[in-house]
Amino acid sequence: MQASAAVLLDKNSLPALRTSKRATLKRIGARYWKQLMRVGVPQQHAKEIAIAVVRYSHLDCRPSCQEKRLIGRYCQHLVAVGLWHLEMLLGS
């Protein structure tokens, strides 16, 4: 799961994106991560979920099966901070 979380942060994984967009996505991910930790999600899980949400919301990438399990486990926390998207758990 750590490998998938690191994908968004690796500048080589987003070669088509301009640096400014990559930086913006990193800032958004950091904000989501902090919000999730404030409502009780453990640090590593919060990071992985935040990255999955950014990838889904801004890059149209579906979460992996492991990310879906984490999202399902912490769905109440996602609702509490306004990051819940049912569609993330549906489909492929």
C-alpha cells in the first residue's frame, strides 16, 4: 500500500503535469491528510487515504483494492471532513 501512496508524490509518476499542478495536488493532499488525522485516522492510513482521494478527485484514478478497504474502514471520518465519494468504492 505504501508504494501506491508514494506514486502521487513521485515527480516521475506525473510527467505530463506541470510542476505547479503537481505542487497544488501535493498541497491538497497534505490538507486532506491533516484533516483526516484531526478526526482520528492514524497517520499512515490518513496519508494513504488522502492520496487516494486526491488521485480520484483530481486525476480521475480509481483507488486500488487496498485503498478501497481503508476508505471503507474510515468512511465515517471521510464524511466528517467532507471527503466522502461513494463512487470511489464502486466500479473497478
